[in-house]
Amino acid sequence: HQEMPQAVEGKSQGFQLWVNLPKKDKMMPPRYRGITAHEIPVVKEDDAEVKVIAGMYAGTPGSVTNLVVDVIYIDVTVKPRKFFSYTVPKHYTAFLYVFQGLVKVGDSLASVAPSVILTETQSGTIQVSAGEGGARFLLVAGEPLGEPIAWGGPMVMNTQEELQEAFVAYQNGTLVKK
């Protein structure tokens, strides 16, 4: 593993996102991109602060690029009892991972538990309202690949047969390497 985050003042918080690749790219050499807080562009608005990790927000590109597929990955902090909205391309699938506070998205309510809210928007716009203490969440969206998924442990392939072949290659030391 290349992930070796360092604690700052005794605290460390991080999120790891794995991106499912199209079938034609699944066996490409693996890539890892660790980023620190100071590398992430921040967009400050009246009611929210948005850290743009990947994709685009308000004309600001994220610090993570070249992901093979287009991904939106933003870290949003919304002030108490305020609103945040974001227009996701209509054909994208999106989710919110709430890790601080309370939010409401349509009829879905999520607490600090951590919680995940899957969104299905016809308009393409996700509207979030924060509770009394404000809220912080990740908004992640991407275009569905429209391919079958076979998943096991850290590997995602398109069929169970491909998944078994990948595990055999891994055990033999012949799985794709950098």
C-alpha cells in the first residue's frame, strides 16, 4: 500500500475512493494519488465551503485528474440551517456521505452516524439543507458504466470468471503491476 497518511496534532481523517473502470481499462497498471488538505482547491460561498477534490465546481477544477472516467468528488461544509445545491449531469449517479451534522435531501434525512444518501434526480440538481449544527458531507457522482459488476474483496471485474482469473493472477504474482 502507498497510503501512509500522517496525523496532524494527533488527529487524522481521510477518505479513500476507488473508481470502477470500464472493462477495457480494468487491467491497466494501478494508480494511486494521495492528496493533502493544502493541495485541494477551496471555493467559499455565503452558505457553504466546497473543497474540490475531483471534477469541477463553480469553474474550479479538482486537484485529482486523469481518472480514466469522469468523477465529481467534492467535500462540502454547509453552515447551520443553510442550503447547498449542485447540478449533477442528468445521466450521472450520485451519493452523499454525511460525516458531520444533519442534512435533508428531499425526503431523506441523514445524521452524523455516518450516513449515505443515494440520489436519483430527474432535474439533475441535488438540494441539501443542513441542520442546526451545520453539516459536512462528500458529494460523489459519476457516469454509470452500464456494465455488469462482479466484486470480491478489493477487486471489481465484470464477471465471476474474470474475478477468479484476477485472484489467481494476484496469487501467482502476475496481476498487472506498475
